[in-house]
Amino acid sequence: MAANPGKQPHSGIGELPVLTGVRGFAALWVLVYHVWVEATPRLMMLGPLDFTPLFSVGWAGVDIFFTLSAFLLTLPYASRQLAAAPAPSLRNYWLRRVQRILPAYYAQMLVLVVLAALWGIGNVPGIKQFVGNLLLLNNLGPFGVEPINPVTYTLAIEFSFYLILPVLALALRPGRWPWLALGAIVVTQIWRHWMLPLVIAEPVPLRVIALEQLPGRLDQFVAGMLAAYAYSIAVAQGRLGDARRNDALLLAALLLFALLLWAIHYASSQYWDGHPLLFVWHGLAGLATATILYASACGSPLARRLFDNMPLRWLGLVSFGVYLWHLPILHWLVQAGVLRAIGGYGLPWLLPLVLALSCAIAALSYRWIELPFLRRGRPRAAHPQASTEMILAGDSRNGDVARESTK
């Protein structure tokens, strides 16, 4: 169960299902965004209230994924350094990253290529594109190739972060972490200010590819790392805070995220031309997300009510499959003429259909592809992808370990 506010889970197993729910929400939000776009974007008004940003900025679910991934993967490093314990094994770290991402990703690649080659559903990739996708060079700057599945461009960014996380984690120490924060901000700003003039005359999709590489989003990854460090300190010191403080933190972060959604929605026409938000939006979204994660992990009752429920937790468990499959399913339905058959505005009908089919395929992928690989080399658990070792500094003398949810 989630840690109780103000209490430290010093022994036994401490679970953070609320963060699995956050992951499920992020996957659902990205899916809603793509369906909204395909159904022909329109204003989503309720009387005088404009809720369009909740749909038009649904791609921000990727920002949540990035910061959440950084938070969870940093927990073992932060807690071990606080306990003066050896760093996690790099071999195990890489094995788990490969087990988590590549089997389901490669399985989908195989299905998409077979469908295109045998039945003409989609396009058959050339050798360069196929090999580039195998190596996760999806939209990776001048070395990249076009993704076979458009959403997988984010995997290249995330894998780039996996490469440097063990090095960045060395800065999670008193007196060093401010330099990590400052360095991430400086690198992000240098990259974006240097890259934009080079691609300003290019079409927007090429600007996106250039600016959205890891250096241009490093600040939001590091925000997740620092939130994990702060949470590890709170656990070690038994100062998770009370319910009121954690709820206040959560509400402040949600308000900041909402302001960012509406701001970028109304600035969208100027954003890729060099609007000020181009340089700070992802970092601020990372800060808001990191605060949400910290408050949720510390035991915010409001966070539990929002995210710790069965539908979102289940979506969180199969979220990688939902993320991988929803866009191909959506494109297949549109090409099959489902929108024409619906007539009128298709979102209310297309959304539940895409969600149901995506969840069904994701559940199969999770059960028959992801779980078997995730269980290799680990003690058998119902959902091994939902846990990672986190040493509690206060209990290091006894070797106690808490298990926290991870990607």
C-alpha cells in the first residue's frame, strides 16, 4: 500500500501504486490527444469555459512519462548513496532497461512490417529505416530515420537518458545536486537557443526533431531525478510530511501544469517560431510533474483519490503497450472508413473504440511478451515491472529493502 502520511515505511514492503496510476493517466492522455486530432480538432467548450487544452495538449503525457521514468529509475541510486551502499549493478540496470523496452517494441515492429509486406497495411520500410528503428535511431537528429510507428520517436530520447543516468546520479549528494539542476538548465537552454536558428527555415516537423533531442529536454529528466532524491531523503529521515502539506504541494503543481496547458494552447501558432515558451515549457512541465510525483509518493490523500484506482493502475501496468499500439490502431480504423461510417463528430464514438482495442492488444502484449522477459533473472512476482529495489538509509544496517513502483 502507499506510505501513510507522516510515517516512514521502515521495514517490509512499501508500494507506490499511485505512481502506476499516474503512468496510466499519461498513456490515456496521449491516446485521447491523438483521437481528438484524427477526429478533426475542434473547440471543446462547456458554456463559456474552454477545455480544449485538455485535448490539444494531450501530448504532454510524454512529459509525464519522461519525468516519471527519471524519478523511478533514480530511486535505487539515490537511496543507495544515502545509505553509503554500493551503486546498483550497471549490468542489472541495462538488462532491466532492455527487458522493459525492446521485446514489446520489436514484437510490434515485426507485426507492422508483416502487415505491410503481406497485406499492404502501412508501408514496408527500407533496409536503412528498418535497421535504424531496430537501433532506436528514430528521429535521432542527423543520424536518425523515420519511425515505423510515429510515437516511438520518444524511445530514442528516453534511451539517451538511460545512457547518462548512472553518471548524473553521482551528483545526487549534498552540495552537488544544485549543480546538477543548474547544469541541466544550462544545457537545455544552450541546445534550444543554438539549434533554433539552424532550423528556423525548416518545416515544423524538422524543427521538432532538432529541438526535442535529449539535450533540449534534459531539464525535465533531471527534475524527476531531484524529486526522487528529495523523496529518498524524506524516507530516510522519516519526514514524509502530513496529508495537508502533501495535498497543498499536489494542488500547487496541478495548478502550474494547468496554467502551462492553457498558455501553450493559446501560443501554439507562434511556439515553433521562437516563442518564449519554446525554451522553458518542458522544464516547467517537468518541475510540475516532479512535484506531483513527490507529493504522491509522500502520501497525498488527494493523489490517491485521483490516481490510485483500479482502472488507472491497470492502465499503468499495460501502459507501454497502450502507448505503442494506439496510434496504428487509430490509423487503421480511419483508413477503414470508420469515421465516414460514424457520421457527424466522431470523437465520442472513436475514442472508446480505440481505447478498447488498444487495451486488448496491450493486455496480450503484456501477458505474453513483456511479463516473460521482465521475470527473467528476478524473483517471481505478479508484476515485476512495477517494482524496483530501494534501500532505506535508516535501515541500511539491517539490509532492509523497500520496493517502489517503477517503469
